[in-house]
Amino acid sequence: MKIGFMMGHNKERMEFAKKYGFDSVEFQVSGAGPYMPGQKDWEARAKEIADDFKKHNLTISCLAVFYDNHMDPKKEQVLKEMVSNSIKLAKAMKVPVVAGFSGRIPDKTLEESIPKFKEIWGKHAKFAEDSGVKIAFENCPMGAFHTPAFGINMMCTPAMWEIAFNEVKSDALGLEWDPSHLICIFVDPVENLRKFGKKVYHVHAKDAKVNRDLLAKYGFWHPGVIEHCFPGLGDTDWAAAIKELRRQGYNGDLNIEGWHDAVFNDNFKSGMEDAGLIIAGRYLRQFCPEGY
């Protein structure tokens, strides 16, 4: 189980990763990137990028691609093509997983999006199966105060995972599991893994902290009551979570998702984002000895 973080094709970030002992990456893909299928010489460009990461001893564990609302009628066709292209790209680059959101019908309940989910992702699942690639849905609600309210991603609660995976019975569909979003809806991450661990195809190493003093005064629907943060600074029991991931047979990597910590970010002070990545990497590495 390797430790890494999200990045684009950026040699400076690759050097940073190498310097501080990271050995995995979730490659952030642009839908219009020169390596995407349909672009001129895309396969050669994709190989060049894959070789670049390999030269820096970085394994690409996942392609981060389709974080958008696939059920928005204005975007649906464009996003269908993006998902298909991301699967083709993953196959060409020999990356096992592509990740993003499921989408949600705007202004409807989560459950009302299920028929559309079955229509869209049933087809993508079949193409992914044929291509030997897994699709992982991140469980971020994209809603107000880290809740499903007004969000664009129906795959944001364990109840919806149950329904969706029952509607589209495909081993190609799973989770980009991020415990921070579970903390925000008061779900225990370790207990969650006991039920859904077999469906975890990629892990976003990000955490959240419930500030109990503010919660007691204002309730969760208040700024600052729940903060996203780097692993080691929040409420997830990462030792138990990683042990449970192993118990469930997860053999992928842990990729840190930054840019969310209230203190360790570059808006707060220059260089703090990288400091947060280093802290998180060192913290997680104690549970993931090299070679295991």
C-alpha cells in the first residue's frame, strides 16, 4: 500500500514527491488534455506522461477525471464522452481505476436519481468491464456544509451506495472512499469499511474534524463546526481504517487530497500546503511500511 497525493503532469511536483518519500500519485486528468483519446497522437503523449511518472518512481494508482454532474442535461453528452475517454486512457496507461462523481438530478431527492444512474452508469460499467478498468465514485456530496443538501453527487451516503450497486450489479463500479465525507455526516469510517470495504477501489486520504464545542453551541449547520483536514489532524482512526482496508482485501494506494485544511493551505501562509502533505505522509507511513 503506497502513499501519494493528487497532482497533474508537473515535474516540480514529481520532484517534491520524490524528495519526501511519496511513491504513488492520483493523476489529475483534464478532459481537453493532449493525452486524451481523440486528440492528435494522444497515445504517444499518454505513454510519455506514464514514462515521466515511472522515471520518478511514482505509481499512477488512479486517474482523477469526471468530477462533475453527469445528470445535468446541459453537460450529459459531453461527460459521457469524457468518461469513455478516461477509460480508454486508463487502459492505454495501464492504470487500474478512473474516478469522479456519479452526478445527481438537480433539485430532486437522492433516490430520484437512481433511474438515471442506471441508464448512464450501466453503459459505462459494461465498457469498463470490457476494458479491464474500474470506476470509483467519490462520496463527496458537494452540498452545503458538507451535507447532501443542494449537492451534485448522489453517491454520497451509504444508503445510496446500497441502492446503486444493487441496481447496477457490476464489479466495475465501486468507491473512491474518502472518510472525511463520512465524518461530516457522522458515519464511523471503520464500521463503514466493514460493510463496503470490498467495493473500495481507490482511497482519498483526507480527514475531517468535528469541533464539538461549536457543534454543541450551533449544531452542524454552521461555518467551522466541521473542517476538512489532512490525515492525522482529524477524527478518523487511520490505524484501524488501514487495518480494515487490508482485511477487506484492498491492495491499492492511499492518495492524499489536499487543498482543504483550514490552516495547512497556501492561502493561510505560503508553503503550508506542502507542510500539510509532509505531515500527512509521515503520519500514514507508520501504518504502511515500505513494501507492504
